[in-house]
Amino acid sequence: MLRGSRVALARLLSRIENHPDSADDLLRPLADRIGRAIRIGFTGPPGAGKSTMVSAYVRLLRTHDQKVGVLAVDPTSPFSGGALLGDRVRMSSISTDEKVFVRSLATRGGLGGLAEAAADMADVLDAAGCDTVIFETVGVGQSELEVAQHADCTVVVLVPESGDSIQGMKAGLMEIADVFVINKADREGAARFASELRAAMNLKEWGEWIPPAVMTVAVKNEGLTEFQESVSRHWKFLNDSGLLARRRAARLRRRCQRLVEHKLLADFWTGERKAILDAGIIERKSPYEISGELLKNRG
């Protein structure tokens, strides 16, 4: 992979996605190569044109000779366990570029709009020499907040029709934005929606960085230069203010905590404890009584 093999990169990503227990052995030798890429997350409601926006933005980055990795997440069916992985199809115009690596992956039950392995896979793309790593979330609405914990810059993509839902969104999805994109801005009502968006933004204290709202028509490559300028200004702000280092330290802290929690949980559920749980359910005991018995001898 370090010699530029796309096949090796694809195999490493597959290994991490399918066998997460192997991530430690794979990522440990790459530690000193991780942290160079800017990580940008694209999220927003379904139909906002996130895939089109990502494709147009990647093409713009390629004009600056950037190497780009894209992790496009599709929802997993709760019935079959499969996923359509349609984002890869919608990004066919960029996936053939030798310096663009597009990887589709399924959520596999992960909440928050991303797959569980997304952070580790982003590390691999970073170590492979990508200048920019892009996350594109599932597109399910307000619950897609996890992307802000993985990205240096979070882009919330909206459309003029989102205007009616702003009041419901501002308490969740709206608060994670570093840059707002009003895509499909050639549609009727775009200017009114932009005004409503700015009014909704005034209800929150943003601190030193106030997210800009950029009007785009991604399918026509309109507004992409302004969007890139907004991302660049945010990247400069992160570096100049020291916020980038703090965000990345917080990201590492959360990942360490999650790994420890997963390990402790896996070690906790021994056959004996599962038997205690099953017996308590059969005897119709209180969940508090059952949990007390389970934790009694946890040391």
C-alpha cells in the first residue's frame, strides 16, 4: 500500500471492515503516517445531493493535484443485512481517477450515519497518502451527528425544500455544521431558504467561527470555488486557533474509550453470566435485580 498499490489499499480496507479485531496489528505500524490529511464530513437529509456535491468537490480538488479518499456509507437492511452501496454508482465519474479512491461501505448496524470501521478506514487512507479524506454519511436526518466526531470540518448539505424542517433540525444536525451548503440553489425559494437558515443560526452561540452558508448547484459545478474557499478558511481557523489539535485529541480520546468499552464488554459476557441473565429472565426478576447479580462478582 505504501508503494502506491490500489489493490493492497483495497485489501487493507476490506480486512479492517470485515475483521475489526485485526485493525490493531494493521494500524500500529502506520501510526507515524496518520494525521496529515484533512478530514471532511458531508451530511444532511436524503435527497440533498451529497454524492453529487462530493463528486464535484473531488473533481475540484483534483485540479489542485490532491490525492483524495472517499468513504461513502449506505444503510444496511435490517432484514437482509445487505446494502445497495449506490453511492459508488453515483460517484462513477471520479472513481476511475488513479488519485481518487472511493470506498463504499455499509453501516452494519452502526448508528449516527457512519459505519463502525469508518475511523480506522480513514486512518488507512490517511497513511496511504491522501491529502483529503471525505466521509459521506447515510443521509437519514438529525441522528447523523457522529460524523462531527470523525471530521475536522463538517459540511451540512441542505436544499431549498429543507426550509420547513429547519426548526426541527436546529437542535441536532444544524449544530454540528462548520460549513452550510444550500445545494440545488437554482430551485425556487432558495433565497428565502437562505434567509431562514441565517435566522435559525442566530438562535445559537457559535463562538469564534460562524459557519458560512454557500449556495451551490453541484450538478452544474456552480458555487464550488466559493465552497472550497470556505473550507480553506475553516482549515486555517482550526490551525491558527489551536482548535484542530484539541479536536483531534478529543477524537483520539473518544476512540480509546470506545475500544476499552468494547473490550470490557466482550470480556464481561462469559458463559456463566449469560446463564445468570437467562435464569433471571425465566424467573421474571427485576432487571435491576438481574444486573445486580451480574455485577456482584465482576472483579
